[in-house]
Amino acid sequence: MAERPTGTVTFLMTDIEASTRRWEEQPEAMRIALMRHDATLREVIEANGGWPFKHTGDGMLAAFAAAQPAIQAAIAAQRLLELPVRMGVCTDEAELCDDDYFGPALNRTARIMAAAHGGQVLVAAATAAIVEAADLVDLGEHRLRDLSQPQRLYQVRAEGLQEKFPALRTLNARPGNLPAQGTSFLGREHELVEVAEMLGRVRLLTLTGVGGVGKTRLALQVAAELSPEYPDGTWLVELAAIGDPTATGHAVAGTLGIAQQPGLTIEQSVVTTLSRRGLLLVLDNCEHLIEAVALLAHDIVTRCPNVRVLATSREALMVDGEQIWPVPSLSFREGASSPAVALFVERARAVAPQVELGGDAALISEICRRLDGIPLAIELAAARIRAMSPLQIRDRLDERFRILTGGSRRALERHQTLRHAVQWSYDLLSVAERQLLARCSVFAGGFTLEAAEQVGRGDAVEPVQVLDLLDSLVRKSLVTVERSGNTTRYGLLETIRQFAEEQLAASGEADAARRHHAAFFVSDSDAHFQIWRGPQQAVAHRWFDRELDNLRMVFRWAVEVDEVEIAAQLASNLGDMGRFQQREEAAGWAGEILPAARRIRHRRLPVLLTWATSSAWAAGRMAEAKPYAEESISLAGNPEFEPFVWAYGDRAFIAAYEGDLDRALRLVQIGAANEADRHDRMCLSHVAYFMAVRDPGKARVEADGILATVEAAGSPISIAMVLLGKGRAFAETNPTTARAAFDRALELARSSGNRMLEALIVPEIAALQALKGNLVGALASFSQLLSQWPGAAELMLVSHGIGGLITLLERLGRAAAAATLLGAIEGKFQTNPFVKEYQEAILRSREALGAAAFEEMRRSGAGLSLHEAIDYARLQIRLALGELDQTDA
């Protein structure tokens, strides 16, 4: 039998599907079958060099020194086993204790196995990256229970193995973000088939029709039905809350996790990223952003061959290649058996199950006809069944529409029908309900009760009444409600919101409502900025994600009406809160409002200058960043402005990239001595980091003392930064201490939602793994980092990540790859002081290749875009892992 593998291990875990039922129904047959099962598995595992070390219920756990034999064993076992067995394969570092393994690797393997079906073999991305002689099907990213990060899974395909299986048993069985539908899909079966078939023939399909006709519902149902056909998922981008056409690209990018690339617009960045993906993109409610959406959709279908776009709009996008599909109203001509009547009855029973409707089929059919079969209008009418009979509803409709029909019975235009159905429902509200509904039209992307109490107050509405009024509006289907845990969030259907917005404008209260809306979110952002600078940073990040649509609405309104105080305050609260989550849109607001803030000498000018600095230098715009930082530092002692000293850290990074580490360290030491740094100790945390880069020996002496001081302030960012410095300082003298520091820093970054800091820590872990001789683990860490990057706007992250990879590839003898990647990132920064042996690796690569070949590879790399460089880096990692695997074999 093979020896127990150590270090980087590939685990194979198996389990018999539905074994409990088999034991209950046929215990004796199951006992015999299990004996054969165990014997076959053990024989196959040992024949392929594996070490079976544990039984898990009706399954088995085995360890392999290499990935290829584990895959071979799984294939051979599936061909021989009689029972349906699901299998998971995962490669990672493992810790051995006596005759057993423990650690995260086993948990990950178990979760991967649990996602499979009987007869299916699932493989982790780390394993897939180092296996060459295997046919693997990419199943995309999946969220697995108990694992914080999505995992990319692959299915083994081989002769004699089943190929087709149901969706994986994961938290997101299919990639994407389609919302679960709370109501049944009625009366659209024919349309569903027709739209799905048409989408298979065209690249851009636009569902058109009046608001409320059911465009969105049909699009979502089609997307759900087609989701298995798109390896990178089906994604819904809700545009209704976007009031600014220039934010269209940001909305798409935010949904898909795409960051803006340097030198490209956000729209160009979206198209560049999607050119390598295969997905279905649903763009919902395009009509108010028609030109911006049309341009983006045209570029996507032109340059992204594996992307389909399904749009919903009241009018066509009018771009080349677009196929228009008008969404019809629900049929009502069949009377009591029509889809429209079925919809009314189902929705009515949902709000009043005790009401008998059996004898009212003719009346309901008349209501649906008067409403022209428009689903939203029917649902609004059905919501009244709690307080009104079908006869009363029909008669009210007659009263309301008599002025429009002029006594005739001709069909009304659908937009008029819907508008007056909403008007009718609106007219039935009390004065207080009308005022609250109109004022709530200023919200974008939903709102909380607290926000509604502040924005909706005035005249007939007191804050204490808002909850009851909202509850009433929810019951009448004019306000939606979403509950998650202990929180409740409200919203307006877009058709209702637009109608209510018209009422608000007509009342003359629009400006007052906008100001209440702005005041609330400025105050809310003030509070969450303070939370963000303390221990509960994750709370602020979650708030930011929820409220971004409202925050964007406030900022854009404030800029438009020249409310500099409001815009500057909001931007100063949100700058790095957005940047650390890699949301570049909000991170850029500080730079946009900065000239106006200077003009009025806004009290938070140092904060705005700092955010403008960090956004600029992180994107490689050093010449722009440096004056911002120095101006912010110059205001540090000015009592006219709120004290804020983070700019010392940003200026230190700029100095470091200019090659002056001594000045970088002095800058953060000056900042740390400032009283303002006591709030979150950000500058002090940078002292530990720059000290580790400049003088590791001194950092080893002082790291724990600095850590204790920073921990007392409680900011996860600052604590993680000190731990990052401590890990660097101890990497060469005490790898165990270094890894513990890195691991804790990574846990803090992930638990606080700090994606940018996470991308700084992973390369340090990879460098430590390489230093310890775990080259496979180091390559796997870099592979994980590259796959997690949502984009390449943060050139600083690219510099750290790819810079570290360059040194590793050179060490592995891949000098040509190192030179190519050097060409891809050089010029973005003058030097890279943060990657150990970076310059030495470049010199060794030149010597290995010769000057002419080195320069040729360098020029080749310079022609790559950042996304192309990342793809090239991932390829080199796979090749290097394959070579290491062959060497081990």
C-alpha cells in the first residue's frame, strides 16, 4: 500500500447516494452490496497509489500524492461500482495527525462531494489546474455550504461514465442572480417556448410592451428555463432604479463583479470582460436609459460571441441585430377559462382565501377585459377583493374609464388602461396614503422604515403613522416588501413609482422630498462612516451594498442642483468604503466634487483629497495622486478642517513606488504621531507594514507592540495591515508565525468584506508557500487570486499579484513567461518594492534568455491588455503545475 502523502495532497471522498433508503428497504441486499462496494473502492484506490484512511458512513476517504492518480481511481471505481456513488476530488495542503488528516482541505472535499449526484465525479479548481490527462467539464462557480468563497467545479468525463446529471446540489444550483419568484407563472406557456427558441437564434432580443404587461416576469422565466445552457450563468441587471444614463455601465459592472480598467471606460471594461464569458444577460426596464443601454448592448453583441442579451423595454433599442418581440396582454377572450381570469382568481385568493368567487366568473371576465388583460392592472384590481366585491370593482372601473371611452366600447390603449388602473387605485387611498406613496417615489432600489419615516413625513403624515400606512400600501399591492432575517425593506414597482413621482411633481413637493431624501442618506452615511472606521466594518459594507442606488441618486441630484455641501459630505463618507469593496464608481465621487469642495472650503476637504489620492495612485496615476496627498497633508493641522491623516499612508505608498522607502516610513511615522490617528490607527498600522518592507529585523521586534495598540482601536483594516507587515517580517525567520499572521489577516479581510485587502494578502501567502518549498501550493494560491479578481482597475493589486508570480515563475525556470509578464505590468509603476527578489528575478530571467530574447518577450508582454495578461498568467500557472506534477510522478 502507498505511504501516507504529506504536504500538498489530493483527496478523494465518496458516498453512496440514497443509502439510508436502501438500508431501510433492503437491508440484507445493501449489506452484501456494501461489502462489494468497499472492496472495489479499496482495490482501485490502492492500485492507483492512493492511501484509503477513513470510512465515512457508506463512503470512503483516500489521499493521493498527486492529482492524476486520484482522477484515474475515481474513473475506474465508477466503471466498476454497482451502487450510485457520488465523488469529490480536491487538492490542497493537509495536516496529518496519527493516521488521519484534518483541516480545511477535508471540509472542502466533503462539500464538493455533497454537491454531486450518484455516478458523478466533481473536481475542485485547484485539482483541475494541475491535471492534464483528464476530460473535465467546467460547471462554473458554485456556493457550497460552510465555505465563504464560491468554488469553481469541474465534472470528470470519461468513457463508461454517465454524462448528464441534474443541477448540482449547491447553494446556487445554477450560476447567476435570478430572484426566486413568489407567485406562479400563469398564461404564458406558449410565449415562454417561443421566446426561448428565438433567443437561441438571435444575440439580442428585446421584449417590448406597456409597463405592467409582464415583460420582466416573462424574461425572468425564460432566463430560468435557459440557465443550464450558459456556463457563466444568467444574470439580471435591474435598471429601474438607475436615474443617470452614465451609471448604466456601472450597474451592469456591479452586478457582474467587473471593475473599471485603467484607460478604458466602464462600458469598455464590461465588454472586454464579457468577451471571454458565456452567459445570458437580462437588462430589465431600459426605456429611461434607452440610448445608453442601446450603445452598451450593441457593443456586447458585437464583441462578445458567447453572450446573449435579453432586454425589456417599453420601446425597442433600435440597434443592428436586435430582434423585437412585443409581449401581448393576457388573453381574456376565453371567458372564465382564460389566463387573465385565472390570474385574477389566484391573486384574489392570495389576499382573501375565504372569499368565494365561483359565481362571479362573468364579472371577473369583464374586469379583465376592461383592464385589457394587463397583468399589473389585474393584480391591482384583485388586491381589492378583501374590501370590495367583483361587482363593486367592475363598477368602479366603469366610472373611472367612462371619460376615456366617451361612451364607446372600443379597446383602450394599453398605457392608458394601466395608467388609469393605477389612478383608480391611487384615488381610493386616504390623503395620508397618497402623500406617503408620492414621497416614497424619490427612493431608488428600495428603502427602510426609518428612511420612509423621514422622507414621508409632513402635512397629513406623521412619522409615527408611517409603519401603518406602509402596511396598508403593501396590502393594496402598491408597495412591495422584502424580509430578510430581522430586517424589512420596502420598494415600489417601477410603474407605480413613476406614477407616484408624477403626483409628487404636480403637488409641488418634489424638491422638499428630494431634500428630505438627501438629508436622511447624508446622515445615514455619516453614521455608517463612523461604523466603518470601527470594529463593525462589515455592517457598513453591507449597508453600502444595500443603499448604493439611493446614495447614487442623492449624489447625482446634489451635483445637478449645485448642493456642494451634500455631495461633498456624501463623497467623503463613501470614498474608500467603496474602493475597499472594489466599487470604483463611489470611489471616484471625491475626485468629481473636489473642485467645488475646495471652492467652499468644505470642512472635510482633507478626507476628499485622501480619497482622490487613493483612487488615483491605486490606478497608477501617480502624477495626479501626489498633489492631492500633499494638499491633504498640508491641511492636517488646520483647525478649519476636520482632522484626518490617512493621506500620509497614501503618500507613503507613492514614495515607495518611486523607490524611496526611507521617506515612506517617515511619512507614516509622522501620521501615526498625529492625534487624529488615534481613532482607527491607520497610519500606525502602515508603520508596521513599511517597517517590514524596509527593515524586517526591527519590524520583528516592534510588530506585536504595534499590533496591541492597533487592536485597541478595533478597525479590521488597520489590524489586518499590521498582521500583513508582521507576516512579511517573520517570513524568512519563522514561517509558522508568518503564516499565522497572514491567515488571521485574511480572515479579517474576508469577514469585514474587504476585498481589496484580501487581494494584497493572498500573494504574500503564495510567496511564503514558495519560500517553504511548496511550489504547488504557491501556484494554486496565485491561481485562486487571479480567478477572484473582478477586474483590473486596481493596478496596485496587479503589481503585487503578478509581480509575485514573476518571481515564482523565474524560480521554476520559466524565464520567458516571467519576461512576458514583466512587459505587461511595467510602466504602470516605476518600481515594485513590495515583492521580494523582484529585481533579482528580472535580472536572472535576462541572463537565462539572453538580452535579445528577453527584450522580445518583454515587448510581447507590453502588447497585452491587463485582462489578457491575467489570462496569460493563469495559463502559465496551469503549465507550471502540470510540469511539477510530472516531475513528482
